[in-house]
Amino acid sequence: MEIEFESLKLISDGKIRDKTRTVWERAIKEGDWNDISDIPFTLLIETKKTLLDHTNTVTEMSIGVGKARGDIDFDILISGAILHDVGKLLEYERKDGKIIKSEYGKRIRHPIIGAMLAREASLPLSIQHIILAHSVEGEKLIRIPEAIIVHHCDYIDFYIEKLKTAVINS
């Protein structure tokens, strides 16, 4: 299954662009996914928002913040944003028609899985760092500017979605 993100076109370095796409394709294959269109972006809250929707939202938000700052490496930022949750394709599995945490995912969380996949693809350390540092695993790290942006955009999208579902369920 080939994956395409519109924002991939914004990565000017062809090697980074191709490796970013390859990481997603490898995770799809390794996770044995035939269809990723309905994977929720989180299992922590009840949501209809998919992993692909969330990834696109975080990437678009990150690009907007990067443009406002003006002093950001966009190839690194965009690749890191596109890949920040790619590890969920191994952290999750489809079982009896439901998406649940996989046995692998019970032992290794998606930021670590994603950073490992990016390293195996020989993506730059800064992209591996963004993936690893976007969640709680990054709290003990000094985040690079691009990682700060992706981290906060990820949390903004999560907390707004969490608020929406709380309001709907109240």
C-alpha cells in the first residue's frame, strides 16, 4: 500500500521526502495493514478522527507555526510531523474488527517505534528526535525547535479532540 501526504511535496530534499514515504510504507507492511483509513489517532479517547486526519492536522499546524517563526528547517519539520505517529501502525493492530493495542505496542510505545523506523531508513537524527520527543518520552530531552513545534501541535490537536468528545458525551 502506497501512502501519500500532500505536505510531502513541500519537502525539498528528495532523499528525505522519499525516506519519509518509505517509513510509512514499511510500517504499513510490517504492521500487516490492508486498510489504514479508519485507524483512530488515539486509543485514549473515543474519537472518529483518524490517524491520517490527525497526521495531516499536526503537519499543517506545524507548517503554520514554522512559517510564523521563519527560522525553522522545513524539511526536518515536515518529515518529523508526518512521521510523528507512524509507530502507531505497529503499536496498534486490528482484531475482531476493532483497533486495539498490539502485543508489541504494550511493550514499546509509538514514539520509540517511529524513531527506530526513521533510524533504519537513515533519516537525519533531527527527524528521529522529533518523533521520539513528540510525546512524554521527550520530557527528559532538550527538544530542538522543530520538535517543540510538533510536540505542541500534537497536544493541541489531542486536547481539542478530547474536549469535543467530552462535550458530546456530557
